[in-house]
Amino acid sequence: MISYAPRACLVPVSERSDVLEAHTQTAEVIAAHGRHYVVETATGVRLACVTRGKRSDLACGDRVRYAADGSEAGVIEHYLPRKTLFSRSVEHRTKLLAANATQLLVTVAAEPSFSDELIARACAVAMHEGMKAVVVLNKIDLPIATEALERLRCLEHSGIPVVGISALHDVSALLPHLHAERSVLVGQSGMGKSTLVNCLVPDAKTQTAGISHFLDSGRHTTTASHLYRLDDESSLIDTPGLKEFGLAHLSLAEIARGFPELAEWHGRCRFADCAHRSEPDCAYREALAAGAIHPRRFELLLRILESERARRRTH
């Protein structure tokens, strides 16, 4: 058994260490729940791993260096530099959802009703990380889907595509968007996200059952994030259903930049603290008058900014 010195939390690898290379191996996190992880090596070997201390600084998709104890377990020592980190946060609590993802897939459905604000908030984080964003409308075969499509029409000028599918019958329209991407799948409960995963990954249930074995006999299956490989170039990170999406880790300006249709107008308001309601020379209101942003999206932006201002004043 290898003995380990305690450490408060993980740190990224900033330079090569001969000691680190000699005693650890590289793997990728394919499941995450609290301090418990499943990592997979380049040869397909899977191990259950934990981190040191009480803090957890990893997400599905992270590349890590771990030390094995000779069985199906190990301790993660470091994580390697990330290209992106998709997360949500409220006050001083941050939830890491996916690392090294290139694309966000926000799953909504014709029914039950979905949250426009959750879509906008998740997309703001994706834009901040330099990721693509796609809204996936499930249950497109239902008669009520027309109403849902009309609600999403406000995204037309944003550059965020809306893809209609039926996870039970036909997902072909989504497939081109998945090719050569690492997509992180988010959405509210009841939108058919699990059905979509099972359609895209035929043995998802089998894989999840195997991962559950490592994550303590299935106790964490409903709240764990999982990484599935679609092919040699494409993968999907499934995350637990969301009720809200906090943006405490983004500035108000960064949130506004999550509305890409306003790119030309960012930073052009007369006042730095412009609330975009009635202030003179407000660039965003000029964008609205010019038809660059849909009125529904504009009101959504103002609602998010006002809610974040109020929250930050009280914390």
C-alpha cells in the first residue's frame, strides 16, 4: 500500500516533476460525485479514485495524474491544465460540471415547460469559456411543440442554433452537431435528457451500472456526472438535472457577453454602471431599437442582470 501525505486540495500541474512522473499515471475522469471519481486510462482501464482532504476540485473530462494502490482504487494527485471549465455557482459555492468540453447542449422539451432564463444563464457560461452552444428541443413530435419553437425563435439572432428532435424516435438532426465535439449535456429534470443519452449511447445503462460499482454500489447514480464516448472523436458528458443555474463566478459584463447578438454594442453605453432601462445613450437599447436583439431576449438579459445585482448587494 502506498502511503500519502495529506493535502488540502488539488493543484494543477504547472511544470514537469520527475517524482510525479515516477509514481503516478495519467487518466481521464469519466464519472464524478463529490470526492469520488472514476478515471479511465488510455488503455481503457477504470479505477475508483478519491482526492485528498475535504475539497473537490475536479469535473468529468479532467485529465489527471493518479497514484494506484495496486487494486481497483487510487488517489488523484494533480489535474492537468484545462482548455475549458463549465461550472455554476451561488455565493461561495461552485459546482464544476465539465472540464475540457467544447460545446454546451441545453436540453428542453415541448412539455413540461422549460425555463428561458436557465437557457440564457447556461449559455452565458459557455460563451465565457469559449464554447459553442446548442439548444436541443426534445419531443418535437408533440402538437404542442409549435408553441415551444415559437418561444425559442428569439434565439435566431444570437447564433445559438435550435435543433428539434424526438429522443424516442429520431435524433438525426442532432448528430452533425455532435461530431468531433466534447458536449456537456444540461437541462431541467423531465426534459428527456436521460432518454437522449440512452439513444446516443446504446449501452449507457450498462456503462452507468459499471460506474456505479466504483461509486459505491449505485448510491450516487442519480447525482453523478458521466462521460460517454460516442466515437473516437466525439464524447458526451451527462450532468444531473438542474433547477437553477447560478452565475456568481461571472461579472455582470461577462454575463452580458453571453448574449452574442449584442457583441457589437458591448462596452458602448455612456455609463459604466448602466442598467439598460432608461439611462441616456444606452448601447443595448440602441441594439434593441435596431432589431439586433429580440425583445424577449433583451428583457431576459435585464432580468438576469437585475437579479445578480440584487444578490450581490446582499452577500
